[in-house]
Amino acid sequence: MRGRYDFIQPVYGEIAFDDNETPLEISITPPVQVLSWETNGLSKNATPDYTQGHITVLKTGIYVATFHCHVSNNEGTAHTVNLTMYANNGTVEFLNIHAHRRLSGGAGDVGAASGGGHVYLEAGDTVELWATGSVDNKEVILEDITFYIEMIH
């Protein structure tokens, strides 16, 4: 007997980078899109594009979206980096998929930040990761990061 899961078309996509050394300048506003990706991960019925820093959704539905990263301070003073998922080139903000990491003063402070949640996406939407800071004109390095979506309904 076949179960109901035999008929579900899986939908997922991922972009990532490893050992990044390029600083990202962040400010309180406006948000800056994370564009230093280096590879597309596995995908089905979604189109990851690391060169544009987004994943395009091909099917309408409810998705789990997650990101995990190591972030380091590239400045001599303490500040906070905020990472948030947006859709459609920064026009739609998902506050439920957000993380912040306080970085101590002195370059070299490294820590982890993760965010995840459920979002409704329509076919053709793009999803991206954007960053802001607690003060203007500070640099952080997003050293290792994975950004992933998976349709659940």
C-alpha cells in the first residue's frame, strides 16, 4: 500500500560558502544583501543562484527556511550584526527568520548565528539573506554560511 508521501514533489534549495575572508560593510540602515556566496547546494523544484545571492521558489507553499553562519568582527570596537531573511530583492522582510550576534571589541571575535522559521512563498519569489548593524559603517566577515529552504506544505 502506498502512503500519502509517495505523491509529494520535494522542493528544496541551498546556497553556501566556506572560509570567506571578504568583509561586509553594514550600517543601521539600509540593509545590505549578503552576496559573497560561492556555491549552489542541492536543489529540486527551486533554483539556487549563488552569483545573485538568492534562491528562486518554483512552487507556491509553506517553507522552512534556515541559515547558519560563523561571523567575525573586523573592527576594533564592539557592535552587533543582524541577519534577516527577505524576499524579492529586499522588498519583503521575514522578521521570524532573524538572528543577531554581538561581537566584542577587537578584530578576531568569532561566533555563531542561526535563524529559521516558516514562511509562505509564491512561485517566482526569490529569498535572500540581508544584514544590518547596531552602528553605522562597521565591517563583519561572514566566514561560513549555509542558507536553505524546504517546502513542507
